[in-house]
Amino acid sequence: MNIAIVKYNAGNIRSVLCALSRLGYEAKVTDDPKELNEADRVIFPGVGEASTAMAYLKEKGLDEVLRNLKQPFLGICLGMQLMSKFSEEHDTPCLGMFDVDCVKFVLPKEYKIPHMGWNTITCNDDSLFANLKEERWAYFVHSYYVPKCEQTIGSTEYGGIEFSSVLHKDNFYGCQFHPEKSGDVGETILKNFLEEV
Amino acid sequence: MLAKRIIPCLDVRDGRTVKGINFINLRDAGDAVELAEAYSRYGADELTFLDITATVENRGTFRTLVRSIADHIGIPFTVGGGIRTEDDVAALLDSGADKISINSQAVAKASVIDDLALRFGSQCVVCAIDARRNPAFDKDGQDGWEVYVHGGRKSTGIEVISWAKEAYSRGAGEILLTSMEHDGVKQGFAVDLTRRVSEAVGIPVIASGGAGTMEHFTEVFTEGKADAALAASIFHFHEIDIPELKIFLAQHGITMRKQ
């Protein structure tokens, strides 16, 4: 299988490569439109800040390329947030694969921000969640979130807010948590993205 | 609901773990990667590796080790010890570490925290604080604590709560708070100090130093308001095993990740 990881200035690509390698897959890190178009699967990781990431994608012309991809596409963390219409992080217009905006956590003082650590995902019956056990804990690190919407297939609660932890629309998937850092649960979800969807 | 985290800490010298770690079924007890995999299997929520290598020449060994850890384990890990420059941080993050912890370096030059947070993001900047009681800092009937550096050997004249607040405002993403008074004594964490730091900052606080019993973890998570608890020898020597600890804590109403 030909897997492409979108190369842009929002790091931690190595963790994704390591997780894929543990599953027996190799991936190519690329920002070449041709390679992205030809891949069987595209993974869009991300740790960083929305406006800087969007500026980079636009400069490279990648915003249009990503939006028009037809194969299964998975955004992770910031990658998922960039797939919304708009992010409150530095008021940034985003790629718009999902019909929803990304907003900042506003929580009572006792809730720390970022939402950092292990939390549970409540999942629907999407094939991305095939073969998962009952306990569905995933590792999150984020200060902004995508509210629940029509495209939500997995949700998580923090500080009284139930937000989208997994989104799906057509060929586009997004995870707010880091599957590459979420132990067996994360590896199963990555494996499903490669083999079940 | 967000779970409280249990974090074993491993000291690494010249690429190998130190302390007579005694884990079941390990071919090589000094092999940090094998140990990390074992902890990951036994339910550790995160791992911390402290490089106590004495020489600069052997720093490269630690980076190689970090790459190997990232290859093998699928949970987050923090690395610390001997970090001097932004390039050191970049090399460790590129090698696959999720977070780095800084201590003496941040006290010497606080703007390091701003620089690292700006370049790499707050989520990967852990500010480690080593605290010792100092009655000179007592105020309003509350115990005063002083920041120590260089492995707890050197005093700084800085009060702990104010330093934690400063680290937070400069962009640290987490505080790793170690009570040097409690460390190694196994009489419980510095619960009162942990609570005060946790209430003073808007970022997660990892409590460290003093774990001896499972009840100590309950205390630091409830009264101490810690978001995570770190320990070393009690895990390494099987005085407390993580699966049993997590069951115990869950029975006491503390949210724990189950595998």
C-alpha cells in the first residue's frame, strides 16, 4: 500500500512513521501534489499552531490539493482542526472538509488547558472503530476543539463540554487525539484506517 | 472523563537504565527500550527518561536511545537531563520524544521557556521544579518552599509558587514538581505544596517524590489535586505494580485509563 504523510511545518511526523512501522507499513513523507494524489491513503498529522500551518499550506498550494483528494484521508490533532471551516486560533480560515468551526476551550478554572492526557471516546459503528475493545482510551493534547456536529462519529467529554474526537465525511476522517500515541486503541484505529475504510 | 496519569521515571546513563531494576522476563534489565515496552504493557500512561550521563560525548547515545524508544512504544514520553540549547531540544523532539523537561536551565534564564514554547509549542515544554522547605518563605501560616537546582544541590532564593506561576505564564505546558524533602523517603508526596501549585497554574501538575504506598497516590490525586504522579524505585523494585495500583485508585473513585 502506498501511504503518504503530508509534509508541512507542523511536526511530530516521526511518531506517526514509527506507529505505521509497528503495524508493518512504510509511508512516504511528501508535499508533492502528484505523490499525494497517487497515494492509497493520506495522513495529515500536526502539532503546532493553525495560522502558521495554513499559511504554509497555502504558500505551497497544498490547501487546494488536500481539499480535492479522493482517497481515504486522516487528519490528526491540528491536522483534524485544519479540516474544519475556520479556527478561532488566530482567526484562521481552514480547509473546510468538515462543515464546522474549531473553537477555543473556555472552562471553569479547575479544568486545566490544554486538555492533556488520556480520555475516553464514545464511538458510533463506523468501520474506523472496528475491532476495538470496550475500553476506548486515547491520548489528547489540545487547547481548541471541534464541537459535536453532523459529521461527528466519536465524541469525548472534558470540563462539561462534549466535543468531536473523531469526524468522518466521505473520504475524510479526523482524530482530535493522537492515535500514534494512544497505545493499542490508537494502533487499532490506524490499522482500520489502512485496512477497513 | 480525563484520567489521572501514572508515570514511571527511568534514569539513563550512557544509554542504559541505572538502579538495579528488577522486572520480570527481561533479558537485559539495563535495556531502557525493553523496560519501556514492559511498562507500556503494564499500563503506564506515560514515561519519563532522565539522562544522567556525565559527559557531553555520550549525549549522542541518549539521542539514539530516544529514537529506539520512539520506534518501540506507542505512548507519550518525556525526556530530560542535560538539555542546554534549543538545538538539543530540536534533536530530541526530532528523535521522537513528545516532551522535553527543563530545570536548572530555565531557572538560570527564564526566557528559555518562552523561546521553547514559541518554537516547539507549549505542549512539549515541561518545567521541572525541585522544591525544598525553607521557613524563610513561610507566609500567612503556610509553609514556604524554595526552588533548588543542579539535582537539588543548589539553592536559588526563588519561592516555588511564584516560579511555577512564572513558568506557566511564559508558556510551559506542564509542571513536574519534585519535593526533595519527600523524595526517596516513601512517606507520601508533598500534598499541600502540590495542591497550592496546582491551584496556582492553569496547566497540568505532575507530582513527584515520596510515593511509598498506594494510599499516597490517592492523597496526591484528591487532596493534592495532581494531574499525574511520577515515581521510580517503587515501580522498578515491584513494591507497587502499576496494574494493581490503577485498580486500587479506580476503586477509590479516581479516573484511571484501562487497557
